[in-house]
Amino acid sequence: MMKVSRWISLLILLSIVLIPFIALAQDEPVIIRMNTSTGKGTHYNPLWFVGTGSQWHTFPWLFPGLMFYDSQSNMKLHLAESVEASDDATVFTFKLPAAAVWSDGEPLTSADVRFSYELLSNPAIQDFGATFGMGNLVASSGITGYEAYASGDAEHIEGIETPDAQTVIFHLDKPNGVFLRNTYIFVMPEHILGSVPVDELPDNPFMDNPNVSSGPLLFNQYVVDDYLEFDVWKDGWWPVTPPFDKIIFFQSEQEASLNRMETGDQDLHVYGNPGQSERFTNNAEIESIVVPGVGVQGLHINQRQEMMQDVRVRQGIAYALDQDVIIDFMTEGNSTQIDSGIYAPDWAVATDLEGYDFNPDKARALFEEAGWDFDNNVIRYVTGNPDTDLLALYVQGALAEIGVQVELTSTAGGSILDIYNSGDYEMGGIGGGSLGADPSVAAGYFLCQSTWGNWDGYCNEHFDELAAEGTTYVNIEDRAPIYQEMSSILNMDLPWIFLHKSPVTFQKNVRLKGFVPSTGLDNITWNLPEWSIEG
């Protein structure tokens, strides 16, 4: 009897000692960790962000827009619970959920949507950041009264109507069959920012510490050049509450990210290339995924520099590059060549495009015809991504074979954008985007007043006219001849040297569940609330 009593006493004592440890184990937060691009931004907000993946992939879950992408880069409802379009595609009516609130308890209403569209249209913030981010989407939508508001002649954008708290109606000047692609604009809190003078916004604490959210994530901290950390809003209104506690986005180079995958300190690796899959062939914990993408790989050419303005120079560069070699070392053969910025779907692409097959002799001849100074002209190739250094080195060597000098300028992701903005370069690499999702998306990169148009100095007014016409139609039969002509223009003008489609590569730890790969780099987190960690 004494022994039984002692055992009971011992068990009671052990339970008292172990219960706190069991509780601690149960309370340990579930954290998802992934990498993203290395581009840096000192602010964290949808106004002055610089297009970095770490911000782009998180804004939809803090400041969700009316629509967002699905895995195939098509548009789907996001913040809005419904949308109706008029038969002539000039009126679009969105309904917001009555349950939508900001994390401080304030209701999210149609006034927030209108405020966000008008804020992005304000000329005071139409600087580099706003333009690269969301400003172009508003400007190119054709909303009635946009020009009057942007020029300061109107108090509001006439074509944005808010008849009640849950209804937003957009009126367009003319039909726009692809308007929904412009409605992923991130919605910001009017009750926080509405009373702040626009010229004081850059110094407002919200720009660096957005302490209010309307999505399933809450901002925790941004350690610049290192990582962003977010908490899950566990008692929020969002229809799906993520089954984890935190998510961290590392801003790191590819090698550091891959090392973390090997040690188990990261759950998802993105922005990779197919060749990285071999590294994990014998690692049962890592699954490699390669899917066809809607992005591109190419070289953008700065025509603000006089030496790059002659189209024969740009065509000469194209003929000097062996596309088969590039596709092999950049994608392990997992891609196909493209000959225009408008390269998909097939109905939008002209059938008689110049293929720019590898021809060094023709390349040299074109440079000579253009009066190229082989002794003194030097093309400055700026690269801010170590993962594309091989492409830069290849381009340098290929052009050297025909006597053209190329100087490589490697810079960190944060300053490459400053160089683009200054125009102090001739050429650079570009990859990603969603150009293959719809020809109207691709066209937006090459308009005279687009961000890339401003950076690279490319402007073809006829192309702009066709782009405006193309959005007025819904049926493929009407759109096809317009975009086919546009694909031919880009094929001949070569504002970029178009190389190949960008396959999208992921490495995923098997403990990460619910992740569905996307065809574009813009929508990697498209179903983030469904991710989970098991095991």
C-alpha cells in the first residue's frame, strides 16, 4: 500500500512539474518562412513601395484590393464579394462585405476604396514610387473624370460612385473589356490617412509601420534589407483564417535562401531556376516544382541614351545572342523563345514575326550600318540580381565577339532602381511579370507613359493608340487583329530584347501544405490563407 501511495505521489509531482512544459510546447507559434526578392524599400506601404516581392506578396493580405489573381494569373474576387459589368463594359459595380472591418474596429467601406483610388491619382504623389506601384493602374483604367481630378480641377474622380457603404460603381469613358485587371489596387484606410496632407505622407508613421490591416495578416515588423514579419489576425473578419501564427518573408540572395531550405529553417523557396532542383534530388524533405510561367526574361534597352536609339543597334544585339544557349543555362531547357513582348495567348501574336536567329555576322553588319563607334562606345549593363549574373556575363561575351564593348555594373537591389530612374545606363536584365496573362497586360509595359516607358525612353504613339483600342473590345475576334499588329510593332522596334518565357520554380518543404504553385511571380501568395504546417 505504501508503494502505491508513493507512486501516486510521484505521478502527482511529475504532473505538476511537466504541465508548464507541455503548455509551452502547445503554445509554440506556428511560423511559415519563405524567401522573396532582394529589392529593398525603406517604406512599407502601397504608395512608395519599389516593386519588391516581399512587399508585393504581402500587401494583398493586409490591404486587399477588390480583385486579385488566381494561380493561373486570371482575376478573381478578393475584397469584393461580387461584381457586375454592364453589357457595353463601361460600368462596373462592386459589392463589399458588410462584415469588412479594419483591425482597429473601424468599418471598411466604399469610402476607403474611393479614397485609395483618388490618393493614387493625386499629382503630388505621382512620383517614382506611386507610378511603379499602383498609380499606373488608375491612370490607364479610363475612369470618367480621372484627368480632371489628377490635374487638380475636380474635388473627386467623377466616375467613382459610392451610393452606400458597401457599393462602389466605376463609370468609364469608353468600353474597357479588361478593366477588372486594374482593380487589384490595394485599399488603404481613409480614417488613418485621409486627414494627413499629401506632402506629409512620406513622414507619417503609417508609411513605415502600418498598424492597421483589413486582411488576414497584421504587420509586425520590417527589418530593412533582412525580413518582414507578419502575425495572423486570429479574430478578424476575413472569410478564411490562416492556420498558422506568423509568416516571415526573408529578403535574401538565392544562396542564403537555398541554405536555409537545406537546414530546414525555411519552408518555401521562390524566384529560383530549374537548375536548382538538382541540389535537392536526394533530399526527401524538399519537393521541387517547375511550372510554365506567364512572365518573361529579356533585356531592356535605355533609348534615352543616344547610342541605343537606332533600331539597328537593338536588332544587332538580338542577332548576336544565341537563344538556345541562354535557354539552356538559365532554365535547363525548360522554356521556349519569344520574339515579342506580346507573346501569348496564340490568338494575340502575329504569325510572321522575325525570329532573330543567331547570326553574329548580321549583328556586326547592323552595328556598322548604324555608325557604331566600336572603339569608344561602351554599353553599361546594370544588374541588381546575382542570380542573373550568368546572363549578364553571356551578353558581355557575345557582344565582345562582334566587337561591341559591354561594361557590367553590379549593384544591390535597392540602388538599381535609382539607376533606372536616373537613366544612367544603356541596358539591363528584366524577368518575371505577367505579360503572358493577357496582351493588355503586356502592352502596359510599353506605353509612352508607363514606368518602363519613362525609364527606357520608348514611345510609339501608334502602339499606344492600338493599346487603347484593344481594351474596348471583349470578344477575341475583335481583339486579335489589334494585338497581332502590336506584337509586330514590338518585334520590329525591340524596346526590349525578348528572350524566353520564364518558368516558375519553387522548392517546398514537405511540411508545408496547401501551397498551390502560380504561373506568375506576381501571385505566389494567391492562396496564402490556405497554407499550413504539418509535422
